[in-house]
Amino acid sequence: MYLSLFYLDRSAPSVRQCLRNAHDMHRTVMSGFADVPPAAARCELGVLYRLQEVREGLRLYVLSEALPDWSGLKAGFHPAAGSPKDLSGLREAMSPGLALSFNLLCIPAKKVKCGTKNSRRRLLTTPEERAAWLQRKAEQNGFALRWFREDGQERAYVRRAGESAVHTGVRFCGELCVEDPQRFWQAFASGIGAGKAYGMGMMMLGRAGI
């Protein structure tokens, strides 16, 4: 498992375009895995990404099973020193009882029927419903929530082939405790919830209490 980090230059046209259209950001991220067709990458490589605004500016994190090749990345995406980073040491450190801080942008949703068409996901409307959704995900994926809170929402605007859509994600932050390292690592590697092609589902981890 590898984690890549980029500092984004908002003045670069390529970056501005990716920020306007999450489909372009997805294609830019997938350019690091040229040997695998983009449609198969989610299954074969488990590629996740996350945009995060910090005081120093805008950052892009990319998580992948395979070692990426960023040599052809567009201007405005500046790799951090030591990136990509091998996370095998983090996996080895996973043990029952390990406490970690987390920051997760995800889509707490339920499927609803749309007439005769296939069902669609709808964002859960209340904080209580979304909290219950996250609790269920924790139980399913081998961790317990010590505490957490909502920290706002973000939208990903997707435009392609004459169609447009908006994916709304909810930010959760808090602390968790690993109960089943294998299931937890699988959740970390594959992401939580829908919208993974558009910057949702990647769990940012850190030491608890910081």
C-alpha cells in the first residue's frame, strides 16, 4: 500500500479544471496507473484520493495498492518529498486496542427506489441518521468509535458526456479503536461508502490525542 501527497497550485489551469470537475480530478489521479484501464483500477488497485484544505494550502492524497508513476502528471501538482510512501510499516503496527484519530469524507446514504428505475443513493438528512450510519460502518469494519463529530460538508461536481451530477460528502472527525486489524485494514484500503471515484471514502489516520 502506498500513499502519495501533492501540494496543489490553484493558479495552474490544470488544477483549476480538476477542482471544477471531479471527473477530471479522477482522470488525473488515474494517470499514475497507466498500465491498468481506469474502469478496472478501483477493483484491481484500490485507488482512493482525498482533497484536503489546510493552513498551508490545498493538498491531494492518493492511496493505492500499486506503486504509482507520477512522471506524466500535469503542471500544478507538486509531489511532497518522500512521496509515494510505503505504508507496510503502518499495516504491521495494526493491533487490537490501537487508538487512532481519523478524518473521513464520505457519503452517508441509503438506497431509495426511483419509480421503475434502479434505486439511487440519497444522502441521509439528519445528523442522527448519519451518526447511526457511521456506527454501523465501524461495526462492519472492525473498529469502535471512541468519539466523533460532524465537521461540515463538501460537494464534488461531476460533468461528463453531457451529463452532470453533484455528490455531497459529510466530514467526520474523531478517534477510533481498532478491534479487528484485518477487517480494519481492508476498510482503510478499500474506503468507506460510495463516491470513491470522486474523492470520497478515504480515511485519514493519525495518532490519537494529537
